[in-house]
Amino acid sequence: MIPSLVRRRSSGEVRKLASISNSLLPAFGTNPDEGYFILKKYTIAPYDRRYRFWQTFLVALVVYSAWASPFELAFREMSIGSLLITDLFVDAFFAFDIILTFFVAYLDTSTYFLVDDHKEIAIRYVKHLCFPMDLASTMPFQQMYQLIAGKSHDRGEVFGFLNMLRLWRLRRVSELFSRLEKDIRVSYSLTRVCKLLCVTLFAVHFTGCVYFWLAYHHESPENTWIGKEVKDFKQRSVGSGYTYSMYWSIVTLTTVGYGDLHAENTTEKVFNIFYMLFNIGLTAYIIGNMTNLVVHSSGRTFAMRDAFNKVLQYASKNGLPVGLKEQMLAHTQLKFKTAELQQEEVLQDLPKAIRAGIAQHLFHNVIEKTYLFKGVSGDFICQMVSDMKAEYYPSKVDIILQNEMPAYFYILVSGSVDVLIYKNGSEKFLFKLEPGSMVGEIGVMFNIPQPYTVRSRRLSQLIRIDHHHFKQMAKPFNEDGKTVIHNFTQFLKGLRGGVLEEVPFVTEFLSDLHEEEQTQNEGTQDEVSEYHEGETENSSPLSSLVPIRVKIHGHHPNGKNEIGTTPKLIILPDSVEDLFRVAENKFGKRGSKILMTDGSEVEDLSALRENDELYIL
């Protein structure tokens, strides 16, 4: 897809496309395909993998510069001794980076194009503050002065302060941490902790070195913070002086204040004032960030404990039984444990097409394997799966209660459930269901109260399907509706033993179904043809998936008895002819007219509602 897109677009359009795409890369921690970019020759893309590696390598050199610059200011002999060659070597890398920057394309924030014109890149870099500062932080001023003057000059303090310009390179470290915080491959908490640690170590190192420099260059060395403790500190080793400096800096930063090393003159006291004020801000910054990280990591635990307390208070206040209270606690605990699996707050912000794709990936194969949907078309399954959601239930939690009105039926994805029935005040186990089974569909299909209780045996994942939504969604699929009805009928015929005994409505339905099949077999071919001609094009077999139950009487609504006296509760058939046939089977005499309680005659069965009473005359 991308190569063809690149070929059809102009180079400028592709650069804009690449710019917009790659501006998001730091958040995802990935690198673009080099084929995306169509830039001028000898131009480097700012998000190129090799250029990013070069920038990361320079960060390691920045760490050295951040340590060496204050250190060489305090201990001047190091800048002209063992660290001299290392400084020149590091400066050479940064000098090469200055040259390389003239070939790196930049993003125009007004047009979101990658600008790859060398002249524009050079003008933008030279005009920016970064160029003079990069140049000043890279120039070896002391070596240049010795080369021009032809001799060394005792101006070490001046060159020491000029070397502090290298701290300008610290902006690269800040950019690195900013990029890592957006990189999902790296732990955000670990990145923040590392950043706080680096800031603290640099503050300790910098202030310790500056404080030692103040003592070293004071007119009365014995009247300094270190001179009172170590009389000949100038003759001591660099390691000894650095240790004293770090000790004082850490003790002051942590507000311990042992008092063994303290300011002895006005200059040191002024420096200490500013350092302690800085420590207040640094301490607040560290504590604030660490608190935020701790609260963020433990926020879910606090929320879970608070939810548990509310459940316990509610159960205690309303006197709920122990078993029900334990189910409430188990469900609340599972809600927090499975939050990373469901991620409702993430899914609800996604476009519908993406949510549908996720549902297809998770549930399509599961739906295909269930008995009710075997043989249906792929379009029907895709339509049904798009709005499905998974629910998790801990062990020994009721999913469906016996005699509750049917609103949903479920498909078991993982785990297992028990099917139970309450009879004569006791609980009876019927059977166990494994993944791929359906629960609650009998109550939904017959539109009767659920005939049994379904309880999870262990942690189980189920797909919930709203039967009203299912009926409306499935109306256009006429053939698939016939397949679903056939699958359900065959499933009922396969039920044996205790299940049929405990759910008598199923036995009655199968008996009626058998009688209807015999009646249809005895009928003539003309009657069958007339029946099919009476069906409308928009009718769907799935309309019977949520059947309507009505009562039929064999007498006149005014009380006159013509056929019989005992009403019968039946499932409303699809046609008037079928209703007369059912009434004939129930009462022994065929009727010719259907009346309501108020005496109005029924001509269209679609106008009837649940629990209507019909009088067959």
C-alpha cells in the first residue's frame, strides 16, 4: 500500500505524509521504513534510525561533559593533565555533529512538511541560538590560546569558566528523557526515577565542585570551610578534596547538617544561602514527582479497597446473607483483576470500525462453533459479533437465576458452569457446561422465565447477547433464521432424561411440534402452497426466536360456550391458519373466527402482544 502511495504522490506530498506520521513515532517507540521518505540527496531524516542512534551516543558523551566541566573548574590540574586528551576527543564528536546538523531535515510546524533544502536548513540553524552555543561549547579555548600565543598563560580560572559552556549540551539529555517518557516500550516510572536521580547527582556534583573552588581561591585558605578541617588541603590529593566536597554537598542537600563542615566567610555564607534555597525547590520537585509515581502505581489498590469497604457496608446495612455478600466481594475483586483484559475505558474511545475488528478477532471463531449458529452465513456472524462484549465471573457466582425474566443469553468462552434447579426448597444439580456451550437460550427462545440457575464453577469468560438486539439485527437474514431455528429444534430433540423432566415447557413444545409436523404431513400440497403464498417478503423465521405466548379459549367472550371451557397457553404461530390448526388439536373442533376479550375480531396476528387472550369460534 505504501509504495504505491509514494509512487502516485509528489515528493512534497510524501514528505508531508512522512512528517505527520513520524511526528507520532516517539509516542510509539518505533522507527519508520526508510522507503517512506523521498528527500534530497545528502539529506538526513530526523527520525532515521541511524541518526537516532548517533544522538543517543552523544548523550553518553554529554554525561561525561556534565561531570568533567565542574570537576576541572575545581581541580584545575586535571584540565591540563589526564583529562585533556579525553576533552579534545569528546569535543571532536560534537564538532562533527555541528557539521552533520547542516544536513538534517527539519519539520516545518506551519505546513508539517519536512524541509530538505540545504540552504533553508543552514539558514535556520545559523539563525537559531543553538548554533553559537554549540560552537562555543565545542571550541577548545585554552589550547587555541596556547597555539596562538605560543606559550601557556596562567589564566586557568578564565578557561575553567569557558569550559562550563559545555553544560549547554545537557539539553540533549532532557530531550532524551522526554522521548523515553513517550516511548511505550520503556517503563514510565523507571524513566522518571532515573531522571530525578540524574538531576540530584548533577546538583550534588556541581555545587560541591563550585564550593571547593571558592575555598581554593580564597585569599585566606585557612579561613574557609575546608581549611578549618584540613590545614593543608591544597597539597592533598584530588580524590581527598573531591570526597570532602561531595560529603558537604550531600549533607547540605539532605538537610542533615552535622556542623563539622560549615561556612567560615561571607562568600561561602552567601553561596550557602542560594544553595539552600535551591535545595528547597529541588526537594519539593523530587518529593512531588515521587509522590505522583507512588499514587499512580497504588491508585488501583486504594480504589479496590474502597470498593470492598462500600460492599461490606452495604451488605451489613441491608442484612444480606453471607453467600450473597461473598459473591458481591468476589465479583468486585474480579472487576479489578480483569481490568487489564477488558479495558473498557480504552475501547470506548476507539472508532466503531476498530472495536468491531477487535470483536471479530476475539469472538468470531467462538460463535461459529456454537450449536445455534452452525451453518449460518459469515455476514450474519460478522453483524452479530460486532457489538459483543466479554464478561468475567469468578467461581461460585450466579450468572442466571431461575425464574428471572430472560434478557440475555450467553456463550461460554472459557471456564465452566453448573446448571442447577431449585425444587421443593432444595438445590439440584443437572449438568455441567464446558467452553463453547450456550446458557440461557431456552428461556430467551421461548420467552419464558429462565427454567434453571447457571453458576460458575471457576473463573469463566462469557459473551453476553441481548435477545432483543439479536432479533432486530437478524431480521434481514431469512435463510440464516431458518438455520438457527432448525439448530435450536434439533438441540431440544437431543435433550434427554432429567433436563426434560425439570423443564416441562420443553416437553410440551416438542409434543406440539411433533403434532404440527404430523398435521402438515397429512395436509395436501395445495394447502402448503397456500401457506407459503401467504407469507410476506419481509417476514423472517427469526421473528419466532422471541415467541409470543397467548391464551386461547374455546368459547365466546360474552360467556357463551361453544367449544370448550379450559384455556390453553400456547406460542403464537406464524399464521391464522396455523392458529386454527393448533386450536383444533387442543379443543377437538376447528374454528373459523378469532375474537379478543372486547369482542373485536383478529385478522392479523402481528398485532397481538404477549399474554393476550383469544377466543376461537
